[in-house]
Amino acid sequence: MRVAAADRNVFGLDRRSVWPAVLVAVVVVLFGAVLPAVNHAVSPEETIEPGTVFDVGLGVSFTPVAGWLLNTDATTPGDVGLPGIIGISETGVLFSVAAEPFDGDLDEFMGIATDRRSDAVDKLHLTSPQQSTATSQGVTGLTETYNGIGVQGSLSVFVLDGVAVTVDADGPEGSVSRHAVEIDAMTQTILFGESGLDQ
Amino acid sequence: MNTVTETDFATAVERSGRSYAFRFVQPHNLAFWLYIVLLPIGIIYMLNLLNGSIRAFPTAFVLNAVLWILYSIPWVLFLRHEEMYDPEPAKLALVGFVWGGFIATWVMAIEANNAIISLVGKLGSPELARDWGPSIAAPFVEETAKAMGVVMLVLLGRRHVRNVFDGAVLGAFVGLGFQVLEDFLYSINAATAAGPGNEMQAVLGQFFGRGFMGGLWSHALYSGIVGAGIAYFVTRTDRSPGQRTGSLMLFAGSAWLLHFVWDSPFVNGTSIAALGMIARFVIYPLIFILAIRWASHQRREELGVLLTGEVALGTLTEEDVELLVMSRHERRKGLRHIKHEDGGAARLDERHRLRAARDLATALAKSHGADSDDVEQARAAIGTIA
């Protein structure tokens, strides 16, 4: 763009481009910095504090990542003798850990858990075959990922001493991949045989 | 054939935008410096985000890149299609593509989308965030981020944004860049999530799922609409500020609404899958085709104005110009009629004349109607065709 001297400001810039470019810069800062800062500043009561441990029930517990929200609608706490489910959320992802009595083996329970997800998610299809996984406690399990219409998810199961644990994370397309590291970290914190911690 | 005044001709030349070359490097333009600052930020953000995945799955990365480049090719062909007569400068379209792919995506949308969905969860409920978060955040954030790309193109190549059609095409390129890089991220994430041995399957699944089953070039459609609105606001200075602002809001609102519905549980959810498929494969493409046909009709009228003088000079016949300003469908019928009357060779000659006539129109626009070397060469080329 050729610019006449009269159209330039003190910095030698074309006056006509300055304000529109400043407007673009303001929107960039708003989206890239201000909105994330506002989000970090807003902290509702259900925000999970660092060091929190949830007792799911039947002696199973896990340590969530700080900053996620306790999803009370998706939570039915159990206790030492009762099954339960704890749900926590972040940017549209619902991560839930459920414990229940189960006498079968790991493969059998994975089939049951997959069927349950198929009932809940329309047009569910697996995007990776079952793979072996393990918690930090050393309990081995199975994991798989899936897609449905508008939904992405990952499913892991563990079975130990008559207790089965289902770990499911689902959310809008792309959201679960984005939180894959946190989901994996929380899954690894699952402990069997521990209870009486935070509710 | 209607007569064409000098004013009509000058207007057609001005609207063609072909009389000015596009240069990206503009040290006196603040928009240029803003672009130069933001682009490396976007690239670094992307590399930081994808670095681990790319190192872990280099083959999947290459396959991913090849697939999404192939996905972009139809748009490049569209840009260069002869029916366009006056294609946008490739450099300007590339600047728009890069804004959409590296700045709108990584510098603006990714953090803002996450922030808004998270806020919906905190201030509303986690279920609201999961079910409606993307449709609340994405239309606002992504359409605005891409619209800023169109504004940048106007600031960098003002003389090439002469009408609504220019805005639609350039907006579509910003949207295409956004979609390709966003889907590239999804695909590489899916490869990472699928793990070793399954990464290629995951990449292919994402490509067909997001690129085709999820709707063809959806971001290009939205941004094309927004781009048309911005171009209307900028170019239609004969209208009142209220009319221009209202039209801009109408175009932007339409794109926002389409994007909102697309991301909402109505289309993208688990309950009305059939409606979603109809929207993706029938309604949305239809809207896009109608918009392009409408804009293309405006372009053909300008073509007629630029070439009318050539009838008086004897370079072209009235039939040539009439064929050029017809719709593609009508022109095919006209060419079939020529074949029926005068044989296949005559039809082929006429097609060559029409192609050369488009080149002449471009040369006339560049020279503002003067008999430049390009104009004379284009006329000579037409003269060699019987």
C-alpha cells in the first residue's frame, strides 16, 4: 500500500491502518490473555483443592487434579460397604470413577463397561483396541478410547478382590484428548483398599 | 447489448481490484507489524503443544500433514478456477489461510474456547458445559478470531477487497486455514491417545470423521459469510452507516447461528443424528452453493461491463459476451447449441475464445481500459481463434 506523507503519523505508519489494527490487537489480547485470566480468577465452591482425595466407596479412592470441579449431579458417594461414583469436570469433560462389587475377571468386566457406554453414547465406536494399563499401586487394568456423535471418551477398568472400578472420561470432540495427561494421571492414583478419606 | 458508460467501466475496473499488485511487506502499515508479531507466537504455541506427539509418532504426523494438505486442494482449485474470471491474488489468500491456521487457532481461539467452556461449567453447571459449552464458546470465539483475519486482509490488501464476493472468497480461505490446522491438532491428539500401533488408524479415522462425516469445509463456509459481511461494510460506501452496520451484523449473525447450530446438541449431539446428517450434507452445502452462485452472478455482470467495448472494436461478438455473462449451466447449453449448429470444432473454438476473453478482461482491468501490451496480446490471442 503506497502511503502519502500526509497520511502517516509520527511513527511513519499509515493513519488509516492504525485504529483497525489496534482493534484487532485488542481482540487478540482479549481472547489470548484476558479471558483465560478471568477464568482462572473465577473459582466456585466446588473447585477441587490441591491434595484432595475422594473416597469412591468399597475402599476405593483417587486423587483428582486440583482445579477441576466436583460434579455433584454425577456423584453418589459410597462408603466402605457400599458402591459409589464420583464425578468431576473441567471444560466440558466429565471424569468419573465408579466402584461396584464384581466376581468376574477383568475381560468380562471390560465387556460390561463397554456395553454400558454403548447404551449411553449414540453410535459409539472404539478408536483404539483394548490395551493394558496399570495404576501406581500396581493394579493392572484395561483401557480403550471411543468416539460417538459429538462425543469423545476414554474408558478404563480395574478389578481386584471382588471390586470393579470403572474410570470414564467423556466430553465434546477433542476435549478428552486435550486433557489426556490429566486423565491418565488421575487414573493412576486409584487406590484399592483405602477409605475413610475426604468426601 | 447495453451501452457502457465510462463511469460503469471505471467502476468495474475498480471493483476488479486487478489494477494493483499485492505486496505483503508494508512497513508503513501497522497491520503488517501486528501480523509479523503474532505469527511466530502462533507457530511456537503449536510446536510446544504438538512437539511430544510429533516426536512420538512421526509417521502419523506426516500422514496427517499429507491428508490435510490434500483436503485443501479443492479450495485452491476453486480459487484458480476460470469461472472466477478474476481470481483473488494467491498471496493474499495465503496470508488469510496462515492467519486462520496459525494465529486465529493458536493465539486466539484455543485458550479463549477453553476459558469460556470452563466458565460455563463454573457459573452454570458441568453438564451445561459439556452439552452446550462448545456451541456457546466456539461460534463467538472462532468466528471473531477468523473475522479479525478478514479485517487484516482488508488492511493489508484493501484494493483487492472490492465487493462481497472478494470478502466471501478471502474469508473462506481464513476459515479453511483454521479448519485444517484445528483438525490437524485433533488428528495428532487422537494418534497420541490411540497409542503405538494404532496411530495411523486414528489419523485416518479423524480425517474422514472430521473432514467428511463432520461436514465439508464448515469453517470455510462460516468465514465466507462473515467475510462477505465485512466486505459489504467496507465497500458499500454508497449505503448509510446504519445499513452497512446492519448488513455486517446480519452476515456475522448468520455465520454465528450456523456455527452454533452445528456445534449444538441439535446437530452434534446424541439425540437427533438424522437431523445432523441432513444439516451437514444438504442444508449447509446448499447455503454455500447459493451464496457462491449469487456472488458469482455479480462477478459476471462486471465481466460484461469490462468487455462490452470490445464488441464495438470487433475483438469479440455480442454472442461471445452474452455467453460469458451467462451462468455456467446456461453457457453449457449455449455451447451445445453451437456444436449442434456448427460442429464440435466450432464449440471448442468458442470455448477457447471465452477463456481468452477472460484474460482480456483481466488485462483491461489492470490497465484501467488503456491499450497496454497485455491488452493487445490478449486481443491478438482472441484474433488467432477462428
